[in-house]
Amino acid sequence: MALPFMTASEAALLVNNGDVVGMGGFTPAGAPKEVPTAIAHRAEALHAEGKEFKIGIYTGASTGDSCDGMLARAHAIAFRTPYQSSKDLRNELNSQQAHYFDLHLSELAQNLRYGFLPKPNVAIVEACIVNDRGEIVPTAGVGIIPTICRLADKIIVELNEAMPPVMRGIHDIYEPADPPMRREIPVYHVGDRIGTDCVRVNPDKIVAVVRTNRPNEVGKFTPSDETTERIGANVAQFLEDEMRCGRIPKQFLPIQSGVGNIANAVLHALGENPHIPPFTMYTEVIQDSVVDLMKEGRVTFASGCSLTIGADKLDDIISHMDFFRSRIVLRPQEISNNPEVARRLGLITINTALEADIFGNINSTHVCGTKMMNGIGGSGDFTRNAYISIFTTPSTAKGGAISSFVPMVSHLDHSEHSVKVIITEQGIADLRGKSPIQRAHEIIENCVAPEYKELLRDYLKNAPLAHTPHNLRLATAMHQEFLKSGDMRNTRWENYL
């Protein structure tokens, strides 16, 4: 059969009000661009006519502005999961104009197959190759492509000429069987390839192919500063000490790292530490620093779900694909983030906290417990199954007006049972084998900014004697003070008793 080529506007007519749409990619890497933008324009036109138009959206993770941003500004989103990072979409969620359910990234594809969520009837995916045999080769991100293509009635493909066919061979597409037929996922080493180099679908389901030529909308990360560099150095020092004590094998273990400027600084510090051997990565997002470390021989292999990297780094990979194809593999997120694989491989996981409390609980998602920032992403997939789980954060935010450490987190994403180590620019808190009061002293003395240490010590003095010493009248006083005066340093416990 001939592939049904058409424009993005024509393809957008195949998506109707009330449809549930699955988007390919993972972060802006590999996310569709032209068709979501055309759908947003269609929604705006229909709204101007007084007609309803909203769709439900599943993605791998966040997307680019031409997807989440455009659709949010068009008020075209009925519900959204599992992760986002768009300012405009965040405004929709926090004003309850769109429903959002935060979800561990490893769970979405299987939840769709299990029927726990509405079935996607349309899949929109970006490809560097599509043919009449039903072979779809993704670009820089995989996400949930295999599952949404299998479940959807209609598949719309953006054939992106900015992503050349030479990318074929970097992907490893594997979808596990569902219970009770599921077997172990046979990834026993970071570099094991267990699937196919493309997504295979019934070609009759491909209802539109839209030619595009659009680079990924991956923004530049904030450059490292003194704070992030000190965090990175502390992480490297902690792992070096763990090796010296024999708690990490001398050949080291695979690293999972979150995304952002702190993660880049951490990876840079690991690469520069002469006592840490060349290492592998089993993670969800492969970012700029990994490409540099790979060329330097410090990272020997990286398995992930996306190449969330700047245009220059992506060009470097494409230009030297023979080198990188044997050192990088991109998998669906239920494999890259799979808890079974994470525990078997013994991952050292490094993720970023939005807020922590003095007992080791972590808030990754909500500002002051109410406003959604981005979502839990894959941090829970890895943290709960890590060999060692590490959370990093600067000790303060907004010029010191916010302490990253409070008596009780305003929203709980990762409990003290999963969090083993917390690291800031101030130092390292090793929470393993410690009681709640021991953890509190460890965190206050090692991780909290100097201007907040005495305040949090006094909180413990005002708490009743108990296994976990909380004063429930004071537990959120620092948050209340910030909302009132804009500065947690103004907190006076006596004002809240």
C-alpha cells in the first residue's frame, strides 16, 4: 500500500473532540510537533465557533512547547498524564482547567494495556523512517510508542527529515507480556539488546504521514554554578568513600541520573574523579554531559529512553553514529525505568528533591503542598529499587528565603523508607540504619543551610518526646510564614503555638 502523505492540518482533522491521544517521544526529544500544533489551531477555531474541543493526552514524559504548550494555550486538554514541564500546562492544571494524574513513568504503558485507563484511539509519533510494511523507526525518544501504536485505531506519523535514517539501530523496542504470562525482562547487562530496531504495526492503521523538518525543542540547561558544582563534588566524594569501604564493588555500578543542571554537574564530577572507574548508565534521560563523558571514555555505555540533548550534541552523535550506536541504546520507558531491572543491575540512583524534611521524606512535585510543578517522573521507579538511592538539592531557594529542609514535607512522594542519602552543597547525610531522631540530627548538621540550622533544632525542642518527634501545630509553620511574609527565615515558633 502507498503511505497516506498529507499536511499537518489535514492530519489534525482525523482527531476529534473527546478522542484520547497517545504521543510518542520522551521529554521534547522525539515528541511530535507539527500535528499537535495543528490540532491546537483547530481547537481554537472550533472554540471561536462556540464548539467544544478537548482531548485526553498520554505521553512518555514532558513534550515540547509545540505540543503541551500549544494545546494548553488552546484549552484543548481534557486530561493529561504522566508528566509535564510546560508553564502554560501547569497553569491549566493548577487552575483545574485540565485534569492531571501524576504517575510513575514505568507504569503507564502497562496500565494502558491492562485497561486501567481509557484506551488511546489515536497515536501520534515522530519517526526517521516509516514504510508500507508497517515499520516505524523512532527518533531521539521512545517513551510509550510501542504500546500506543498497538492499542490505537489510528496512527499518525510525523516523518521528521531533521532526524536522518542513520538513527536506525540505536533503538531496542521490547514490550513485555502481561501477567500471568510475563517473564523476566532479559536485561542482565546495561548494553543487552532484547528487542527490535523499530516498532512494527499493522500498516492499515497508519492513516497519515506528515513530512516535517523540525529540530527537537530541548532547551539549554542552566550552566553549573558554585552550588551545583559543590553538590556534584559531594556526590562524587560519597561514592568514592563507598568504594573505599567496599560497599560498592571496585568495578563500580551503573548510574541512573535525573535531568537538569544538578544532574549534569554530578555526572561531570563523577567523570573527573580519578578514583571512580569508567562507568555505565541505565537511566531514562541521556543528556549533554553523557555525550562528553562517552567521548572521553569515562562513560562506556548508556541505556536510556531519550537523547535529551542540545542540537550540537545530537549533531555530534548523528555525525559519528558508528561510534555511538555501539555505546547507546534507547528503550521504551517501561524497560528503561523497570523496577525489576533496576534492582537486578544494582543501580546507584541520583534524583533531585524539590523539598525534604528533617526525617528524610521527599517532595518532588508540589510547591507548598498544593501547586503541581512537573510530576514524579521516573524518580520513584528508581528510588524504591536502587542499590543506593541518593537525593540532591540546593539547601535553599529564592536567595535563601526558602529552606529546602522543613519539619514536615508539604507533599510526600518518596518516604523515608526509600531515601538512603541526601546531599546538598553543605554536605552529605547518610540515613541508612538510623532512627528518625538520628536522621533529623544528621540532616540538620550536614545538609541544612547555616541560617536554618538553629530554627530546625528548636523545632525538635518544641516537639513532644516520641519515635518521630513532630509538633503538629508547628509542622507547617515555615510554609505558612513563607506564604505570609515571603521568607521562611522570619519563622518564630511562638507565633504558631
